[in-house]
Amino acid sequence: MTVAIDRATGKRRGDRAPKPGLGRRIKHGYQRHWYAYAMIAPVTIVLGVLVLYPLAYGFYLTLTDANSLNSARTIGVNEIEATYKFIGLDNYADILWGETAYDRFWSHFVWTVVWTALCVTLHCTIGLGLALLLNQKLRGRTFYRMILILPWAVPTFVTVFGWRFMLADGGIINSFLETLHLPTPQWLEDTFWQRFTAIMVNTWCGVPFMMLSLLGGLQSIDSSLYEAAEMDGATAWQRFRYVTLPGLSSVSSTVVLLGVIWTFNQFTIIFLLFGNTAPDAQILVTWAYYLGFGQQPRDFAQSAAYGILLLAILIVFTSFYRRWLNRNEQQLAI
């Protein structure tokens, strides 16, 4: 075996050059991509100020016993310094395993999971059904699309207050049920009907987004696939199962993930419907708000701990969901 050696350097030809150090690589990358760094710098600064700093400060509060009585505050001309103490992970232990853990966390966690599962299922089912109808050639299709998108276009607080007025004891819905001699549920007072109302209103607000997303996915499916399946004698159900659903997989996987995240953190609808008057209908995010701003003394540390737990739950769910999707894609590729 012959090894060629460069006489000038004394190194063997074909040897790899030594890997540059970290500082040199950073300097080289900056010199090469400085324009890209300049473009993303404003976004990075804004995200750092609006997201990263509050998140870091909120996590720090979870390690303390901060509340409205021992936090820094100003009363008139008097400035009172903070006196809260560092207590480590005691807030998390109290939330998850304390004496009142079930009433304060686990009961709301179970309801939040049920609420999210039912709402996202209804969003997908009704949204897909409407998308399939609007994807057909029918007269007035543009008008129907405009009407069905209105619940999403109207501001959420307007929609929720409209439903609240209609569902009140003397509202139009109970008045109509009385004319039919039917029972008039206590939509905004009874726990079961409070939860039913919350799911119904959230479904009303969320279906249009799912419908539009799935409609876009349906229109991107190649029509020749349906023609080929029809020529092979496939039934309508077989065309839906083996052509429509696989064609929608890329769109549906994304909108389902977004729907889960949005519904799990859906603060507006629950809060505007019930405020702090329906403790058994509160999901985790509204319960965290109640702890931090709806009671006296306001428990900032526990409220922040709920926020960190919510973030952790969604991160874990998202990672498992993406892995499940990747595994299914690999199986389909095989």
C-alpha cells in the first residue's frame, strides 16, 4: 500500500482537515449568513420579550410562595417590597399530591381532557361532513360557504354573549321549549347543562375553521383517483375510505393537533359564559386564572404552576402525537 505525502506540509494526501473550533465556526457562520441573522433578529427579540421572559419569570414564581399579600406593590405613595420565599417544588407537589389535589387539579384535568376530546371530535366530524357537501357541485355553493363561515368570522365574545342571552332562563331557547311544553334546562346553572352548553358553543365557534381546512384538503386531491376507483367498481364508502381519508391525512393531522391545543387552552368561551360562577365547568386554564386573579388573596405561585403544567402536558401530547403520525406514515410507505 502506497501513501502519498505532500512534501511541502509533510501531511498525507487525502487526510481530512482538522475540525475548526466552536468560536471559529460561529464566526464563519455569521460572516456567511449575517443577512439572515439580521432579518430574524427583530422577531427573536419580540419573542424573547413577549414569550421567553414571561415564561422564565412564571417558572421562577412556581418555585416561590408568591401571592398578592407578599408580592411587591404600591399603595398610595408607599412602595412595599416583596417578602415571598423560595420553596422549591412544593407548589407542584401540593397540586399533584396534596390533600385537595383531586378537587383543585385532577377533577379539572379529567374534565379538560373530556372537553377537548368531545369538542375536537365534533369539530372534525361536522367539519368534514360540511366540507364534503360543499365540495360537491351544487347551486348556491358560494352562498352556503359564506353563511357557514360566519360563526368563525364574528368575534368570539359577540358569539358567546349571544348564546348566553339565548340560553338564559327567559331567553329565546327556553321560551321556545315552553311553547312546545318541553322541559327547560338550566343551561347556565346546572353542572351537566353548563358543560353541555360549553361544548355546544365551542363546537359552533370551531367547526368553520375545521370545515375550511378540510375543504382545502379535499380540493387538493387529484380527481383522477376517484375516476380510477369508480372504474374499478369501488363503492362510495370505499372511495371515501381509501381515497378521501388518505388524501386528507396531511391536512387533518395538522388541524387536529391545532384543534387539540386551542381547545385545551380555550379560555374565552368558558370564562365569558360562566365567569367564576361554575366551578365544576372550569377547565385547567380558567381554573388557573381563578387562582391568580379571581380570589383573595391571589395565589400567583399556584396559578403559574398550573400554567407550567399545562405547557408540559401539551408538549408531551404533541411529541407522542407526532411520533404516532410518523410511525403510521412509515407503515403506509412500506
